[in-house]
Amino acid sequence: MSTASSPPVIFAPHRRLAARRRMLACQRLPDAPRYLLDEMIDDVLERLSFLRHHPKRTLIIGDVTGRLASALGCEHRAVDSVEPAEGFDEERPFADRRYDFIASLGTLDTVNDLPGALVHIRNALMPGGLMIASFPGAGSLPHLRAAMLAADGDRPAPRLHPMIDVRAGGQLLQRAGFADPVADSRSLDVSFRSLGGLLADLRAQGLSNVLDAGGPALGKAAYARARAAFASAARDGRTAERFEILTLTGWRR
């Protein structure tokens, strides 16, 4: 039974788990698209260098490539990597609370209790510890959103996730008790020859629909309208879709 203090159920945990597991299978292929995760990892490493933060004990959430762990790990550094598809739950207290750096990559945008998840991350940090969390934010996938509206016509169905913007991200950091909170966003544009190519990339990167009350499957006619709308935004045969990557940074004092 829900209470007034319970977070709203926006995402279905079982669908989220299935999407993450499908992503893991896709990422084992040599040609798997992973440009979003690569962008997040490069940004984390750049920020750590800029901040001159040299963690001794790190927790990485959501890096299915292992690239960030490899970059941070050395003889005198301990790095733990966890994955929601393998049982790690961001909405529960973490077992270990001795980290001086926690990186969350592409997972916090589909938790129902985002404020609670941020509190759990803060609690898992030692004093002086740093969190960097990145995930797709508001403004992402404008052409896909337009295509879905064209497909559904006068009765739009819930098909794409609600997303956090920079202002809300900063407020969430403050609410969770982080010191020196910073929320910022940057754009990544990727071009596609077809709507099907975009959808395949989203599935391979764990970005498919995991809404608890998602819309019905598109019929042939609706999908044809979506493809036409997506193609109408193309230049030289390719549609440039935009991903806005929201990054939340905060310290535990």
C-alpha cells in the first residue's frame, strides 16, 4: 500500500532489469554502440584531473565496458564495479560506506526514487568524498519525440521517459545534502540513416522504454508515420539526433 511519502512509480523495475540485461548481451558484440558511455567515462576522467581528486577507493556503477575501472585502478587504488542488471540496487543503502569516489554512469535516470538514490550515494562516501553521476537529461532525443507524436496523432501515448534538467539536478543535489553541488549539461549529436538505426542503438545502450505504464506497441501504419517524421528531419540522408548528458557533481563534507 502506498503512502503520501512514497515516491511515484514511473519506471517498472522488471522492465529496467530486462533492458539492462539486454544491453549487457549487446555490449559483448565487438561493434556494439557505446558512444554515450564512452563520452561519460571521458568526462569523468577529465573532471577528476581538473579537480585533482585522486581516489584511493572507488565505486563505479553502470560501466559495462570496465574502461573507467581500468583507468582508475592501480597498485594503490581499490576499484569496485557494480551493475543494476546483476543485482545492485541504487534505491537501497549501499553495503560499503568507505568510498572516496563514486561514479554513476547512465543508471540514475530510470530509478523511481532519485532523491533517495542520491542520499544513498552520499552516505556511501567518506568525508571529503566525491560523486559524479551522468545520465541522459532533458532535451534528449527531440526527433524521436517528434516521431512518436506523429505516430500517435491526436492520442499521444507515454513512450519516452521524463527527464531531469539542469535546474532540477542542482536542487536534487542540495536536497540530498551534497556540498558544493554542480549540475551541468552538454550535447552529443549522433546521425542516423533511419529511425530503426536509432532504436537499435538505444536498445544496445540500455535506453529503451522501461516506463511502468508505457503505451501500446506501434502498429504498421503508426510506425510508418514515425519513420516518415524522423526522415523529414534528415540532411543528406541522415538525421542528427541529440543526446543531452546531465552530470551531477557533489562532495561529502
